[in-house]
Amino acid sequence: MGIQTYSKGLLIVLSGPSGAGKGTVCSALRQQAPELVYSVSATTRQPREGEVEGINYFFKSKEEFRRMIDEGELLEWAQYVDNYYGTPRRFVEDRLEEGKNVLLEIEVQGARQVKERFPEGVFIFLLPPSMKELRARIQGRGTETEDAVQNRMMAASDELEQVHQYDYVVVNDEVAKACHQIRSIMVAERCRRERLFKENPDWLEGF
């Protein structure tokens, strides 16, 4: 019978502190690997000019969103400034069943929820080269007061303590290098013994 390659897609969950460069790395990944599906979030906020349903967000009423929470239709969710945001489970699972890899860029708290509901995901923590560089990146935006920078640094310190919950750590000293490492992780995960043997329980048949 032989072993067939792993046919389902991988859920790639990327987290890291503000300033680690998650958005930049994700944008570069999407350019390098256009087949990689970027997870579309659901939200209760109003669409902004130019935003498209199903591409930027799935726009929901608060009643619809609460129903999704109650019925377990979200991999994770959170509430910010009187609006809800979350990751629809069906969108992700449908893409995975199609054999497509799905990229989910998310904060540490949301990643913890995803891991509880979808432990077979691949969890990657993106690190800055150093805390000094992290501070420089945040200050370099030119949009933060010194108090805000300090608050972000304190939040980053708390988030870094959660790194042990992740499968892999990638240091973002160069975006191209970080992308290469993430793509290498994706290749390695498709060769993981647990995935192959779960999909090929009778691989020794006929031996």
C-alpha cells in the first residue's frame, strides 16, 4: 500500500510581541507563498471604506457573534472597545480540508484559545533579536509616547514568558531569513510521524 503524503493543510499560528514584526513577516510570506491562505477574522465593527466582506473581515452583528461564541463556531475570540473579534472555525477547517495551509497571525491570549480547541496546529513564536531592538522598533514608529512604549515593553515581557507554549521559535533579525525558517517548519511538519501515520494507519499492509 505504501505511505501517502499528508493531504490536509496545516494551521500555522504566528504570535509575538508588538514590534516583533509579525505583520511584515506575514506580508512577505504571502508574497513568497501565494497558496498560503491568510485567516479571515469575524468582527462586529462596521466596515471601513474599501473593506470587502470575506476578504478583510466577516462582518457580523453582535447577536450573530454571540451566537457563534455560544455554539462553538470560533477558534478564538476577544472583545476590544465594545466590539468583538474572532477566528471562524469553519473557514479555517474548510481550507485545511482542501489541503491548503492557513496562516493565523494572533496575539498570545488568542493563540492559547486556539491551542485548546485545535492542538494539531503549528504554533510559532516570533522573537525580536533583542529587547533593545524591540524598543527601537516601537520607538521608530513615531506614533507612541514614552509611556506607551514602556507599557508595550512591559506587555512584551509578559508575552515572552508564554514562549514555552509554542512549538517553534523564529528570531526576526531579517525578514527573508524568518520567512525561510517558517516555510522550512511547514515542510518539516508535513513529514511529522504523527501526521503521516494518522493518515496512513495501514501503511505496512502487504509487507
